[in-house]
Amino acid sequence: MKVSRRDLLIGGAGAIAGLVLSPVPWKLLGDSSIWTQNFPWIPQPARGPVETKYSACTLCEAGCGIRLRMAAKCPVGITGVRSHPVSQGALCALAFAAHQLNWHPRRLREVRHAGHAASWAEAQAAFRKACAEGPIAIIDGRPGRAASSAFEAFTRNHHGSYQVVLSAESQALSPYARWSGVSVASLGYDMENARTIVSFGAPLLDGWGTPGRFTRLWSVRAAGAADPQLRLIQIEPSLSRTAARAWRWIPVREASEAALAAGLARVLLEEHMVNAKGPMPQLSLAEAAAATGLSTEAIHDLAHTMLENRPVVVIAAGDNPAIAALNVLLGTVGAPGGIVRKRGDVPVQIAAGSLPSSLRAVLVDSTVPWEFSIPTDAEVFRFAAWDGGGNKAGWLLPAPGFLEELTDVPTPPTFSRETYAVALNLVAPSTEVQSAAQFLLKINPTLPVVKKVIQARCEEIFRGRKGTVYGEHAVAVTKIDSAQHLEEQLRQGAVWVGDAPSSGKLQCDLKEWPAENRLARTINWATAWVPPVFPALGTKLYQESNLRELPAGRQG
Amino acid sequence: MSARYGFVIDLDRCTGCGACMVACAAENNVPPANPRATPRTGLTPILVRKVSNGMEGAAHREAFIPIACMHCGNETPCVRVCPQQAVEVDKETGIVVQMPQRCLGCRYCMTACPYHARYFNWWDPAWPAGMERSLNPGVAVRMRGVVEKCNMCSARLHSAKEKAAAAGRKEIDPADYIPACAEACPTGAILFGNLADKNDPVASASHSSDAFRLLARIGTEPKVYYKSTEDWVKALAERDSPQPTEAQHG
Amino acid sequence: MGLALITGWTAFPRALYVRREQPLQFQHKTHSEKSGLTQCDSCHVVGSDGEFNGIARIETCAGCHAEKVGTSKAEATLVDSYIKPSRETPWLVYSRQPANVWFSHAIHTRRAGLACTDCHGAYGTSDQPKVYEQNRISGYSRDVEGHSMSGLGRAPHDGMKMSDCEDCHRRRKVEVGCLGCHK
Amino acid sequence: MGNLLVMDRRLIARGAERTSTMRFVLWLVPWVALLALGIYAAGLCLYYGLNQTHMDNRFAFGMWIFLDLGMIAMGAGAFFTGFLVYILKQEDLKPILNSAVVVGLICYSGAMAVLMVDVGQPLRAWFTFWHPNTHSMLTEVTFCISCYLLVLILEYVPVLLQNRQLRKVPSFLVFEHQLHKLVPVLAAVGAFLSFFHQGSLGGLYGVLRGRPFAFRQGFAIWPSTFFLFILSAIAVGPSFLMLVTAAVETFAGRRLVGANVFRKLGFISGVLLGAYVAAKAIDTLVWLNITSRAVGFTPGDFYAYKPFGSALMFLEIVPLGLIPAFLLTLPVTARKRGWLLCGAALACSGVLLNRFVLTVQTLALPTLAFDEFLQYTPSWQEVVTFAGVIAYGVILYSLSYRYLPLFGQTKGADKNVSVG
């Protein structure tokens, strides 16, 4: 039979009509749009039981208290802990995305030697050999931890040297340590009792010390008030975040802070505004003015403003003796509201500025900032959880990432009291990692084990019967029935805080005005943070907005 | 009783640290930037903007203004223009809710918003391998080609409601519901609460003499208030007051 | 035209859904009658904060099935391939909602006092799992989309699409906005 | 090749003079290439997403929306001529009616196509029909435009059916006959829909209270731009038809419609343009002095930023508004074809400029006190996609002109058919 054009057309029309009356087009329309709502390539959150854990942030020495929301045994959210006596619920911007760090593309996933993949066994063998052949050094970025005591022990047994890299905050305190013979680790600022704080470029409102402590203090006592209870005077060449919010901002020339300090000292001494009689700086007021770009009157006025509201404490951004000397003149060293001594003697640490020559090997702990370049030509064993790039020489050893190891958190340097906390390994390592302490333990099984040291420290605190444990509630140590119980609380995220410092017992005598002026290493939100990488969400701050810039040497 | 949730942001206290932005992104499963993203194509449901008084030298002042959805309570521009009801003002809470799964990505709402608080997903969301395990199960991940914005951390409102129901309560416990940005702010600059509740600190703060709203004269009744003691900052509220310039890079 | 109609109504639905078997032949009946787990919440628990655990996790099963109970093949699979290695059973969830849906069992059972069967039907007494039909395009379970193509002549608890929720809410005069059910 | 030639010949109406197949194909080739390129660019945007464009969160609308608005304004000729012919019984305009329908169809379908690329989730676009937000101008636009597109297609079908080959199917003849009866109704419906969506397109921006540069007071639910858009659209619709016709005449190398048609179109266009300019002037004054001032925006906020100076506003109102209005209406100039076309061209560019200012300048201007003025340049994908649409238009029009009686000049052909 012949199909005419007409039949075809009619048939076609019929088919279309039929389809329209069937569910086909409508269902397809609906399903395709539903498909766009659940694209298979869009990741979905894992399903699983949700729980809450408390711990301390281990990404810098501040050790802020964190609350973790875990889903399917994996952290899905981080918030601060209001009841935490040091951080008081505040965290730095990056900490809120810290739980994503362990999957950072730059996560170090394998042992590397001279840029090539290697095995843990090879690394072990190489380090053992090195120890046998000659002296070694271990560099620690965060002294006073359980791991640190393992390092010290190892260096003792293997005639090596244990050295530390101090944070800028600690460096700022080291002049007092040098003058008083008290270890930096025992010093702190009694900000809660100060009424005027003169900061020479220290980013007090930008991650300095512990993000929570000063920002909260400032927020309560200073923010927005024309005549605040707490006066923050910021001396800084550029309008930093701190300067922008300070009560007064004094713009000075780059690196002229020491000169200003000298100028202020002259005014204070010449006008007998302080009890101290000297030493008098060599620099004249006019010279200071010239150096800083301020008028002599301005320096003069500043000196007077400093003393209007006492106690006053001066804070430097780094190791700057001239600025430290101001505190000595002002008599704020060892006085309430000034530089205080928070505990008895702890061993004085040697800064790793100049390593002894003729070293066979240097082991660098993962707490040492990536920026720190090791001043040695010995074989380097560097532990790191993230590869900051540019490290092709020696050994690169994958260390545990965020909350992947059991560690303790000693007192942050700037705090006025002694504290102690524990961070559990809440997250299962996503790759084969070893901490430096574990690594050394394999070589020398007699070393103190982190777990044991933490136990011992808890017993010590328990026996000391001093201070309070801040967990769900604040409990005085005297009210806790056993050391095990105390340790248990710390393991669940509580923090122990010693009693208020017994001020005094801290004497600094200056024979002459410190001439040398080591250039202060200014710190900010980024360098206070130890990992060389930022959490992926950091892009919100430096790429998807102009709020901040990704600092040089940092990986996004 | 129906609430009117809102914010009072104290600009004297904002140090521009950016904690609110990161905390918000983490809470709401906002993806990290695509390598090609810029400040104009990024996703920042809350965005801290830096402003200056335009002066030189020691007279130079800067301030930071966190900008999120203002949850306009009157003639809500985006709600009015959305052709397919992907945005609505929630009767119960006053939250202006964006439903990305309903959105067709026409971006009309973005042209309507005077605060630039709405963001388009120019790329498919992507996380580095494995990082999807860190996603918040309370929030659905958006897809490419839709508009999103601050929903006042509705996931937290949900869990608060669920908790209340489990305890046999009808009303949520205010302590259970606080958006990520307000919770994260280290200086307590971001205050969150129920503007309709006279006893709520937010309600009183919103009436303080230092409080103001952005472009209030447009008449959209934003539920985000700002506070400042500095006159040049207050002057940023309206267009016809002396204008400072946007400062580049922080 | 007729041809088009027939294909559209018969062949198409078959082609649209892929039929998948559950990993285990789970018997609700046995559990409720023989093992005395008479209440749904013996296994499907609403937690203290109102969170719903959904299908019991493997630990719960292990509570009774640490060793093989009976000799059935399913029993062997359960113990050997899931409980022993403590792997979660990859159940195909008939009523799984898409990611942007927020549904609180606490609110619907505690506050509204709905019974499980109101939405899930009498599935709790079935003696073997029904076949799981998945839409090839949208990926939804057919129990969510509803079995009848025309949408006519549906069983009360057939379908868990937005329209179904809305119907019930309308009937019970419970008004909620988008936020009420979406995240 | 050979049978292409035959086919081509068999499709052309008897008695109608058309250029040789060769030349026609050569003419089409570049356009087809451009169209292919456009489809490729659009494909990129659909596959990789809108990151292929240079639009961003602040410039959420770009070149596409501007040109869509422009195109639809130009397409207004279709419904307006229909309205004149069938409702106002201006029979002498009938000759250009078919051409008008094709132009309209091209403009509207083209705009629709671009919109489908412009939205982030085209597969969900139909939600607007399922969950419409009745307050939204865009809903109004979507409904009207899609309905009117149907109308245009229905209006196009009878033209199509006048093709020599298709007329051979008797049932089609019947069908066409019925449709022809329907056409006046369609024209009426079309007119209604179009008046509406032309307006809603204006309303689109007029309702943006968050954008004081665009926001206007209005009557009832409609801002003044609603009415201004209708007026401007029907004003330039005829002008655009004149331009198109003139262009075709140049290519065809002979007059297709009488000078009277041109003059009439010109006159209508001119009068309406005059009315539009007057209305616009008043609207501008009200807006600058009352509407925007009330919310704290001064003219400085709108015209302080180059290149969007007040010169632009002047350009739009006088050289591209008032002057063409006179050129088109004054007997002196209207008698001269050259002046007439010149006026038409000016009028069209004036309205295009208006659409540009409303779409682009609105988004470029700051709203918050600390906003900055923004720049935006379209990406090649955006440009090429749109160029593709132009190509599509040219191709469709060329085919229609070659094979269909666009200017009712195939009377003779009809006779032949009935004879043989």
C-alpha cells in the first residue's frame, strides 16, 4: 500500500497528540528539573550520628578552646568555647575552617627525601645512622609540651642540643628574660589590670597572643568609648587593623620604634615623671623626633598621655630592648598591670638563631613555622603536616594534621597565668603519619612517652592543689578527687589555669640604655598561625573579597 | 508568637578579622573559591567591607562594615521580583528565605538588591578531594547557576526546633539559635536576637541613638542595624551624606 | 496516536525506573513478632535532641546478631559481610528525601502525634523487603514519587513528594513556609 | 547541486523574480557560519555555566538583557501593524504585514533563545508557570512573551502555507483558509499581549526600589516606565520595519512597497515618538526632583560617572528623540525617502540607547554610600552568542523572503496556480 503525504502528516499529528496525552513529556519535564536539583556530581554531606566534642586548637601556641561538631566521626564545624578562661570563646578567622585542613591539597602524604618519595623505614635508618656518626640538634617550635621533654631527653642521651624557635610574642618578652634571668616561658602581661597599653606595632587586635583574651578585654573596656577605661595607644607606620580601632594611633616612620622609645625615655627622665633615675638614652629628643617623623611636642605629649591612666604597660612587636627598657623605667616590670612572672623556674631555652657548627643532623619539629630557615648545612629531618613548598633538600616527614595526634597545650606566652590543656587525637589520620616524638621513640625506646608525660603533669598539678579546672563548670583543683579524674577532664577539653601570679620576684636592672636594636619581626594573623597553608575557605578573605591579602610565603 | 529575627552590628567593635565570613562559609557549606573567582564573582553570604573617611595622614580613619542579607521587612525587593517564588519572607521568623533548588538563576533579585547581598553560583561547587566529609549535614549544597544568600543559618534554627519538639516545648530556646557569624565574632560586635521581643537586648540596641540602617530611606525596613559613635561612619548610612571612598585591600 | 498512548502509559514507566534488590532480605515481621521488637522505635530511635537515627546502624544489629541466628542465607551475609567487619549495610531507603529536605521525625511524631504508618504505611509488618524502584533521571525512589503515573487513585501513604506534604499540612491546617521543610 | 537548484526553483512562487540560486547560497554561507559559531558559544555557556560570560554578582545582567530588550522593542512593529490593519482598519498597510510578522517572529524567538542561555538553570525555567509569583514583572513578561510567541507562530503559519509547494496539499489550503479567518483575532490577542509585556519589560526596572536610578513612581501597580516602554516600542516598531524593508529593497534591487506605506509608517512612528519624548521628559523631571531625591539620591549620583554623563540623557531625548520625531512627521522631510529612513534610524538608536541606559547604567551606578562605580565588558562568548541570533534572523528572513509572499507581491503567482 502506498503511504501518501497526507497519511504521513495525519499520522504524525496523531502521534504527537497521543504523546501529549501520555505521561511521557510531563514526567520527563519534571524529572529533568529534579535532576538539576540533585546533580550527581555535587558532593553531599555524609549521613551519620552527630556529636559534640571539646578540645584545644593546636595550630598555634595560643591553644584556644574549641567545640567540634562531629558527624559520622568527622568534624563538620568548629566554634569557640565561651567558658574558656583564655580564649573566652573567640577564635581567629582561620580556625573556623581548620577542620578542613587535613584534606588540604598540600597535605604532606608521603615521606620525601631530596624531593623524591621515600619510606619511613629509610628515614629511620638515615636518622639512626646520623645519630651514630655525630652530634645532632632538635628544633622545637613550641617548648614546654610533652613532646618537648622527649626531645630534650633524646638530645641529652645523644650529646645533641635542644633548641627552640620563639614566637614573636615570646621574643618581645625575651629582653626581660635576659635582664632578670627568668625564663621567657615564665613571663607574661597582666593586661587585665592595665589601664593604658602602648603597643609598638604589636597587632593586639589581630591575632596577637590569644585572639580572645585581649579582643574581649578591649571590646568590654575600650571599644567605642571616647574616654575608655582601657586606653590602647598604637604606634605603627601604617593604619593596621589594631591602629584603626585603637584609642590613639601614632603614625611613625618605618622601623623608628626604638628611636621613639628613646625619645619617650628622655622626656620621662628629664621631667622626672618616673621614679627611675636612668639610664638616659644617648639619643636626644630632637634626634628621636627627626627619626620618627614626629614633632618633639608630639613625643612630649605622648609621654604625658601614657602616664595619665596608670598602670601603663608597653608592648613591643618583637625582640626590641629599647622598647622593653621603657617598661623598666615605668616600673611596670613585676608590678600589677605590667610584665609579670607567672610561675617558678623552668629551664631557660636556647633560641635556635645560631646552631652549633659541625652538626651531623638537625630534626625540625612540625611546630616550627615553615618560614624558619634552618641555619645549617647538616642533614635536615623536617616534620610537617603540610608542604609549604620550596623544600627540596633533606627529609620531609608527614606529621599528624589537625587533631590527629595526642598532645598537650602549655601556657601561651603572653598570658599572665600558667595554663595546661590536652588535645586528643579526635580525627583518624587520613594518611600514614608520625609525630617527631613517635619517630624518636622508635630509635630510643627509653624516651618519655607523650601519654605518660601528660599523666605525670596532671599528677603534678593535682598534687600542687593550686588553680582551677575550667570544663563544663569551673572546679578548684582542691575539689577534684584524683589525678586520673583531673586528667580525664582535661582529655575532654577542660583547661587548668593556675592561680593569679604572685607579682614581684622579677627584677630588671638596666646599667645603660640598650643600644642595639634588633629589627622586630612583626607578626599578624597569618604568621602567628603555624601551618604554611590556609584552610580552603580562607579564599573568602583574600580572593573572594579584598578584606585581607594572602601573605608572602603562604599557600592558599 | 511570631518572631522578627535581626542583627545589631557595632562597627566600633568590628576589627575586620573576617571570622564571621569563614564561620558562615563553613556552617553553610559555601564552597572555597574557584581558581578564577574574584571579589565580584565569589560567594560571601556575609562580606566585611573596608571603608575609610578619605582623609590623609594621621586624620585617616578606617572602619569595617559586615554586610549580609538585610532581611528587609517591607516591600522586600528580591521577594517582589522573583518570578517563581524562590524567595519568601518567612511569616514565623521574618527571615528572608532563598530556596536555591527553586531558583532558575535569572538573577533579577540580584539587580533588585541595593545591598549586593545576593550571590550567584558562577561555578559548580567543588572541594579538594576528601574535604566533602567536612560538610555540614544540616545544609544542602547548592548547585551551579542559582542565587544564594544569608538564610540566617536556618540549619541552626531547625535543630533548635527539633530540640524543642523532643523536649515537648513549642517555642525554641533562644540560646539554641544563634547564627554562625554572631557566634564567631571575637569582639561580640555582631548581636543577634528577636527585634519583636521588647526584652531582647537586640531590640533595645536597635533603638539606641547610635543605631542606623543602610539606605533606610528606600523604605525596605532592613532587619540589620548598625551602631557607631563616629559621625563619619554614621554618614555612610545614606547616599546624600559626605561620601568616603572604598579602600582597596586590607 | 493509539500506539503513542499505549507506549506512553505502559512501556515508558517500565523504562523509567530501574528495579534494585535490597542487600539483605530483612524481615520486619520476624523482628516484630518473634524477637519482640514490637515498637518501631525499638530500632528507629528519636534521640534526646530530637535527631532521628533512621535505619538502625550496624552496632544495633550486632546487639542480637553478633553470631549467626538461624541458618538463612541473608543471616550469613549479614554477619559475615557487615557485622564482623562492622560495615554499615548499604540499605536502599524507600523514603529517602533529597538533600535539601529537612524533615523532623521528632516534630511530626512528638508534637503532631502522627503514627509511623501514616506516612510509611504498614511496611513494619512486611515479611520481606519490596523491590526498590529508582527513577533513572531524578534518582528518586518510586515510593517518594508515588506509584500511580496519573497521580489518580493513590493510596493515602503512596508518595512523599512536596505536594503530598502540602496536602497533609493543608488538611491539618498547619501552615509552614519554605524554611519549614527545606534546608 | 543540480537537484538543489531544482528544489529551489520549485519552491519559489511562479512569476516572482528572485536572484539565482548560486548567489542566494553564497549570501547565506557567511550567516550560517556565524550562526554555527553562535551555537557553539551558547553551548559553552550551557555546558560550563555562566562563568563563561563576564557578568558578575554586581553586574548580574549584562549585554544579553540589554539587547533582548532592544530586540523586543524593534519587534513591536509586528503586533502594532497587525493592530493598525485589523483593529484600526488601516488597509493600506497590509502589504508589509507579512514582513512585519516575520520580523516580529525573529525578534521574539531570538530574544527567547538568548534568555534560555542567560538563566543559570534553563531546565527549571518552566517553574515560572508552575509556581508563578504574581507580583513579579518578570512573571508577566514570561507569560506574555511566551504566549505572544505562540501567536506569532500562528500568524506565521498562513504566510508559510502560501508557499507554492505547501499549497498543493488540499487540507493545508483549508487549514490556511480557516487560519486566515482567525488572523484578525490573533492580531487582537497579539496586540493585547504585546502592549502588556512591552510595558512589563519597562516595569522590570521601574519597580526596583533598591535602584533609585531605575525606580519610578507609577499608576496602580505599574511604574511610569511601563507606559514609556509601550509608547517607545510602538513608536520605533514601524521605524524598524521601514529600515528592514528599505534594506530588503536595496538587496532585491527594486521597490517592494509604495512610498505611501513608508510615509504612513513614518508619520505614525514620528507622532508616537514625539508623544514618547514629551512623556519621557516629564517623567525624567519628576524622577530627578521628587522620586530619587526622596531617598537621598541627587542627579550627581547618577550622572557624575563617565561615560554615563548627563550628555547621554540629552542625546537620548533630543538628537535621538525630538529630531527624528520631526524628520518623520514634517512634510518637508517626510516626502524625501532619505530623510525618512534617517529619522527612522535615529529613532531606533534612541530607543536602543534608552534600553542600554536602563539596563547597564542602572547596575554600574553605586547604591550604598561606599560602593564604587563598576565597569563591565562582555566576553566573546556573550558577543558571539548574540551575533548568532542576528545570523538566525537574517537567515530566516532571507528564506521567508525568497519562498514566501512577504510583500503580498505574488498575486500573479496565485492566478497561475488556480489556472494550472
